[in-house]
Amino acid sequence: MIARVDSSLRKDTVVYGAATLAERLASLLLLPLLTKTLPPELYGVWSQIVVSAGISVSILLLGLNTAAVHFLAGLEDSRGQRAVAHAMLALVLGNAAVVILLTLLLTDALSRLLFGDPVFARFVRLIGVFWAEEALFELLTAVVRARRKISRLSMYYVIKNALRLISLAVGLIVLRVSLVEAVWLMVLFQFVLIVGIYWIEIGGPGREKRLWRAPRWREIMVFALPLVPYNMLVWVNNFSDRYIVLHVLDLRRMSIYAVAYSLAAIGGLVYSVLGFVLYPYLAERWNAGDRAGAAEMLRTTTHTYVALFVPFLTLLVMLRTPITQILATRDYLANPAVVLALGVGIGLFGLYQLNLYTTLLAGKMPANFAILTVATVVNLTLNLTLVSRLDIFGAALATVVSNATLAIPTVVVSRRALPYAFSWRSAARIAAAALVMAAFLFVARSALNVGNILILAAVAILSFAIYASLGLLRFHAAPGRP
């Protein structure tokens, strides 16, 4: 049984990983599209629109996307699934109506908060609809994820990001409309996609009655609601630096920081793919009482994450200048220390995220909340103290410290609930291979024109091949001493 689950886990990881890679490629193509057609201030506005969705979606969803995966995984009753899904959708739609109304009533105030100037108020009038669509998409795909239809789920994410790229490209390049009009076009395309997903995965309205008496509804809400303040704290810890940089410095400096963060966040592809696929399998093993199988899944996933993230970080730091110039312009070039710090911070957050799943299953929400609260206070304190003194490097340094505050105690709590061993011998080998990779990149950067995109791609592929040749990229490393 465990072997079959492991086989399915590997298959789903590959499928979802390929789709997420395509998704991130579309997101990467957005970077030059926006930075090379818009002034830095307007790219900063776009960045804030996307970032603001994080906390807004958390409020709109009320933790129901995580609850859907937890409670619908393994549930065979299709009528019960539809009842729960419709109840969740009804609640999210009601929340969305309230939020959209508030954005219309508080336009100038929100423009000052989000963009630092009321002159961008026209963007506030669309963000409520954008937030609502993001929340609905996340809820619908959570239902698909709970059913372990990973291939179909992957297709939805690819379509969504392709539509985002196409709509903005058509608006800005073909139709030559303003950014706000291009975003409205994107919102329209995403609405059509969301309606299609709903009709395919859940079915038309009117099939279920007494939505609020859906199976286990009370239990679902008890599980979900504590996730709301938790998710809000996660957002504050991850993205409040943007607002502090915006209001302490200016929108242009924030746009430079946003580009550096976007490049470092590419590494988030690793933990997002692994964690996204892992959680429903981990929940299934946990609910079945198979702690040994769950521990082995988590151990293998953690080793794979470290082995994949380290070479990415090495490549990013060594070639950050040509990468930034190709994907953006020199106007967005950040100090290498900023890129390194952001990469390390995101890497630490990945460790936190993978181990968080175990703590959720073990009912360690109070401990999680306490850890996150401390990390958020550390983050805000450091940002408010360091940004005015160290510019955007202060924000990047705050990211490292706060995410270390998150990751270390969460790993400790996770391993108490689900003991697993990580091979420190393998970790040493990974570090050694990364040094060899860095040496090769240093030589290649000095000898070749890595500003050429083809040469840059060839150098990146060869450097990864050197790293992989040392035998580190394996999905099944032998357990080592913790």
C-alpha cells in the first residue's frame, strides 16, 4: 500500500512540477513585459496589486481552501462533497461582495495605503474584483486537489497564468491601452476560467439544499477559522516589508526590491510543488494511522527540497546581473547581498512550509500561532529599524531573521509529532557540490558573454548538470543521522 502511494506521489509531483514550471515561466515572461513597457512606478503598482491579494484572499477564504483538502481527501460521497463545496462557495461569495463594496467606499484611503499616493485610485476600483477571483480560484482548485486530480489541477494553473500573460500582453502591446484597462481585460478572462472550473468540477447551482447543514460543517469551520489570523500573520511576515519600503523610501525603491524578490521567489517553485502534492498524501497516511509512511514521505520531500533549492540559489546569486538585465532592465538591479539574503530567507520559508503540514495534522495550531507571532514581531521590528538605515538590504535581512525564527522551531515541533531523520552527510555533500557549481559559474561569468540569453541558458544548464553529476538530485536518499 505504501509503495502504491509513494508511486502516485512521485507521479503527481512530476506532473504538477511540470505544470508549475510552465506557470512560473509565464510569470517570468510577465516580468520583462511589464518592466520594459511600464515605468518603475507602474510596475510597483502592479506588484502591490498582486501582493495585496495575499492578505485579502486569506480573509475572503476564511481558511476554507485548506479545510477542503483536509476534509474532502478520501471522501467518496459525491453529494456530500458538493454540499460542502457549495456551502464554502456561498460564504466566500458573500465575503467578496462586502470587500468589493469597501474598495469602492474607501478608494482614496486604500490608494494611499497600497500605492503611497491617491493618484492611483483608479486601480483600487478593480482590486476588489481581482481579489474575489483569486479567492474563488483557490477554493475551486482546493476541491480538485482534495480529489487528487493533480493533472487536471495542473492544467487549470497553466491556463490561468497563460491567460494572465496573454491578456496583459494584448492590452499593453497590441491594443496599447493603459495598465488599468489591461488588468480589467485580465480580470474578464479569469472570470470565464473560474466559471468553467466551477461547472466542470462541482456542477450547476440548485443541486444541494440546506448548505449550512452540509456534512461536518461545524467541524470544518472549527478547523478553518483559526487559519484566518494565522494566514494573515503569514502574509504580514512575508510581505509587510513591501509596504515599509514603500512608505519609508518610495515606490521606485520598492519596485527594485519587488523585482529582486520576484527573482529569489522563483526558488519557491521547489517547495510549492513538493508541498502542494505532499499534503493530501500526508493527510491520507495520517488519517489512516500510518505514521511511518507519513514520516518517510516527509523525510524524502525535505531532502529533495534542500537538494533542489541550493543549486538554484547558487545560480541566482552568481548570475543575478545578467538575469536581471534580461528579465527587466538595469534600473531594477539590486545589490548582490539583497538577492542572497532574499534567497536564503525564501529557502528557510520552504523548510517551514513543508514541516507546517505535520503540525497542522497533529493539532499544534497554538504552537504554530505562537511561533508565527514571534516571527512577525521580529520581522516588523527589524524592517522598521533597518530599512531607513540599510535601504532595501535592511528588508532583505529582516526576511532572513524572521523566516529563521519561523523555520527552526517549526521543524522541532514537526519532528516531535512525526519523527524523521535528515542526513547531515548528504547536506554536506550538497554544500560541497554547490561550491563546485559556484566556481564554474564564476569562471563562466568572467570568460563568456552571459548577458546573451542563449549563452546564459547554456551556462545555467551546464552548471546544473555539474551539480547533478555528483549524484545529489535523488528522490530517495538513504536516511542519515538527525
